[in-house]
Amino acid sequence: MSYIDKVLEELIAKNPAQPEFIQAATEVLNSLKPVIERNPQFEKESLLERIVEPERQLMFRVPWVDDNGKVQVNRGFRVQFNSAIGPYKGGLRLHPSVNLGIIKFLGFEQIFKNSLTGLPIGGGKGGSDFDPKGKSDREIMAFCQSFMTELCKYIGKDTDVPAGDIGVGGREIGYLYGQYKRITGLYEGVLTGKGLTYGGSLARTQATGYGLVYLVNAMLGAAGKSLKGQTVVISGSGNVAIYAAEKAQQSGAKVVTMSDSNGWIYDANGIDIAAVQEIKEVKRGRIKDYLNYHADAKYTEGKGVWSVKCDVALPCATQNELNLDDAKTLIANGCYAVGEGANMPSTLEAIDAFLDAKVLFAPAKAANAGGVATSALEMSQNSMRLSWTFEEVDAKLKGIMENIYAEMSEAAKEYGLENNFVAGANIAGFLKVAEAMMAQGIV
Ligand code: GLU
């Protein structure tokens, strides 16, 4: 049995209830075959066994009082996965689907994504099974304060710097930051995605979506194509989806769909982003409300954006939202490029189908790294106690995304896997972390 197969077999045996983590690890490890062959010292020093085991996993009780005076209890998580190249860095997800396996898959992805940014950040992730949907501001605050009361013991500007993810935006980061400062007395860059009045960075809100389109532009450019005049299908309507849609439109594309967990909209005239922003960011409503702005658009309950004919697909909702059947439909409809804005939105089978069909496929770790990259820029600004302009941050973000494209395509080429950016991103992200771990001894 090969070294990689052996590590995967042990991983599956040890983590039986963590299918998403096993999926993420399987994708990464299988693409490292040529690297392991070239570097036998990695097996000798059990590097893969070490890299799939988090340095530390925290699980804690989060009690809070709801608006009816009832005590609610949620489960909090922080997985500090790998600190070889910098302090743990990664978001907090608040969603009822959150469990240890989900946080581990996200933390594992984060190691390689953060490495690809070229910035000094390790991998971590956290969150809770708390469901923010339908909660009042006061309930959100009560939860965030209780969550941080425990989490603050384990984080800090040079140890672990959480941020947002699904269910955590500016409002939640504000409540978390206020509680951290109150308990520790430290005014430091312990969280990113902060508001602009208390240490946040310009362009952080837009960064994941804009970065996704910068990377897709680089990928299409290298293939002699561009987004100009192309039809783009986007899933999701959160922060990533909204700013991906905005930048895609600025690049000359027509974005025709967006979705949420209830259903999806199709607007043949191109999505009105200002309307989606008002529905989602101001009113915290449902995507169905888009019909109040554009009665000629179409709303359908359930899943379905991948059935729409398009040139480019940008899954920006959540993990495993695009399966083999969806991939087949997209390919049959002529879709020739996919950029993953969400974390692990495509199943392993869907990825294989895209690669077999020679679809230009930009995997999440590369394509959505703009968010965490800009978080690292926020950390730099906090350390320097100054703020860069929107244009400065945006220009740095664009440079980082173009560099990620170059790194993943060069790594793919070097290992004879031209245009397989899944392998390219995994290899490039892995090598930096692996070299740092080897240099630091048995840790
Ligand atoms: N949650 C985002 C991600 O998946 C951003 C993390 C961060 O800014 O630390 O990369």
C-alpha cells in the first residue's frame, strides 16, 4: 500500500463521523503523489500524519439567554490546525450544520489556502451550531459575548486571529471584539473583518468576491479568454456572492442567478446587485424578495442555479452544493470555466468531471483566498497602527490573486499536470508548509 493510501486509511478509521474532513483530506493527499515520490524524507518524518492532525482542538459550552428569558446552550469550536508558517488564521462559522468534522475540513483547507496567499498565516477555523436566522440583535449579541468569554483564553494577535465566515459578518465581529477587549483589556488586532472605525481594513468586505473574479480573470486571460460578454451563474447571496457578482459585472459579464437556502432567482437582464445588497445586508431578508424589485425576474424554490445555461459558474454558497449531476449539466450546457467562491462547493466526483471535460477549474483554496489574504493585510495595518486606502488594499489583493494563479499553474506544470489547478494549488500550498515543518523539527 502506498504511503498516501496508508495515511488516508488511518484517517478514515480515526475520524468515522467526519465525512467532509475526509473528503478534503482525500482531495489534498491524492494530489500530492508526485511530491511524495520526489521527497522521500516526508514519509520518513511522518509529515502527512502530522499535517492531518490538528495541533489543538477546542470544544466548549456556549450558554446564552434568549428574548423569552430561556437559557439556550450551543456548542463552540476552535480548531488550531497548523502554525508552521504563522499564527492560526481562519473564520468563525455560525450555522446549525456546524460540527467538529465541518470545522476540521475548513481548518484543513485553510492551511493550504493561507500558504498560497504568500503571507505569514497558519491555518485554523471555528464556529458554533448556533443558528443566527431569525434571531434578534440582542440574541446575537448575547451569543457572541458568551462565545468570546470562553474563546478569548485561546486567541490573540500573535497566536490565533479569527474572522468571519457563514453567519459571521460585521455585526458579529463587532460584538465579539467588544467582549474580547472588555475581558482582556487589550486593544489589538485579534479579529479581522472589523468595522472601519475600530481597526478594520478597507476592501475586506469585498475581498473574497473581488479576489475570486481577479483569479478567474487571470485564469481566463492565460487561456486567451475573458469575462467580457459572458453569462455567469452564481449561487449564494452572502458576502462572497454579492461582491463576486459586482466584480464580474465590472469585468463585462452578465450575472443571471443568485440563491439562498430557500430558493433561487433568475434575472435575464442581469442581477441588480444593489437590490440584493439591500435585501441581504440591510433588511436581512430572503432572496425571494428580489421579486419586489424586479417583478419580471423568476424565483424558484429549492436548488437549481446549475441548470441555467452559462459560460462561467461561480459556486459561492456552501460545501458540496455542486454534485456530479450538476457538473454534467453545466458541461452539457457549454460552461467552460468554474471558480469556487465557497469552501469545497464541488464534490470530488464533480471536480473529476470538470477536469475530464477540460473545464478551466479554479479550486476554492486558490480562488477564495482573497478574503483571508486581505485579513492578513488588516493584521499588518493593525500592527503598524495605520490604514491603507481602498485603492492600495485592492491593488495588493489583485497582485496576490494573480500571484496565486501563477503559483498554482506553475506547480501543475512542474509536476506534469498542466491545467490541473486542483493539484497545482494543493502542491504549491503544501510545499511551503511542509518545508517550514521540516525545518522546525519534530513538532
Ligand atoms: N472565512 C474566510 C475563509 O474561508 C476568511 C477567513 C479569514 O479572513 O481569516 O477563508
